[in-house]
Amino acid sequence: GESVGLHLPTLSVQEGDNSIINCAYSNSASDYFIWYKQESGKGPQFIIDIRSNMDKRQGQRVTVLLNKTVKHLSLQIAATQPGDSAVYFCAENWSNTGKLIFGQGTTLQVKP
Amino acid sequence: NAGVTQTPKFQVLKTGQSMTLQCAQDMNHEYMSWYRQDPGMGLRLIHYSVGAGITDQGEVPNGYNVSRSTTEDFPLRLLSAAPSQTSVYFCASSYSMRGVPYEQYFGPGTRLTVT
């Protein structure tokens, strides 16, 4: 992911709305991508993943979209709930290295 | 399953001291890794291992050593602590296929302060 300095970008949404969190990844050779959710004081929690031979994958209330042409990954959360408030990170696996590299993260705030 | 466990939860060190952060997993995962997370920042990869006896450097390996003598354990050693190593340290593990670490599970973290 691109460096954005010390402050994580913030996305503020209304409860019940859909959320879209974006991530620009760095390595065009990356072959696997993951989205993580991190709540305050806890370790990252796996949400959903996608391999580079796919462009879309759906889970429960979440969808990940992959655009390899512009090295862009997005996480869509349907009907956002207060419990979705957290920091969201994308991570990319650098092909043939085993290195899973994290992006800078986005803070999602859900307004009641 | 306990998942990924880390000890200690908190640690304060003086500059120049050494210590080992412990990480263990009971899921028989081949892949294990260490990350550090500074306030308001993302996670940066320190070292990783694709199996017992195999380790490699991540993005920020300087000042840290690792070894992987068993599948279950992946300790991180700070050789001579510096204030710049003040951070939260996360250990993670996953199964892997052809070198790709799928669905990494993270431990609760160790909060380290170096004075």
C-alpha cells in the first residue's frame, strides 16, 4: 500500500449504508490479497481474501474487488453496523517470496 | 485450540537490554511471521518462516533475530533494545501452499516500551 504518513484515512458512514474501503497495492506481481479488521487493542482479524486470478469474491455482507490493471483493491461492506467500526487493512502477498505486506489502513466510523 | 499465543502481553526494557518475545501456535501451521505496529500506522513485516528450520527477512529486520526449531514456536529476539523499537508486536500463523500464506491468524500482541 502507499504510505500516507502518520494519520490513517477515515471513512465515516451512516449505520445501514454500504461502505467502500479502497486500497492501492504496490507490487504488480502480488498473487494473493487479504482484508483484515483491527479493533482497538486487538490483533488483526481475517475478513476475506482473493487470489489474483479472480476479480471479485463475496462473503457474508462483504465483497472484495480486485483491479490488477490499476493495482487497486476494494472492500465493500453491506448494511454497515456499529460493530463494523474499526481499522481495515489490505495486505498483499509478494509472489514467490512468502512476504505478506500490509497497507496503511483506513479507519471506518459508523454513525448511529 | 488456543490459536496463536504471545507472551508477555506487556514489557518495559531499558536501552541496550535484550529479550525474547514468545509466539506459539497449535494449528500445525507451516507459516509464521512477526510484525510490528507503531501508533497510527500499519503493520510492518519483521521476519517470517515458511517451515521449521527456514526463516527469512521481512521489511524491517534490523535489530531482530528469529529461529524456527519447531513448527509450533517462533520466538523473536531483540539483541540490544533501542527506543525506536517501542511498538506493538504481533505474531501470526497460517497454512501455506506454494509459499502463499493463506488466512493468517494473529495473536493478541505484545506491547513493548524501550526507555
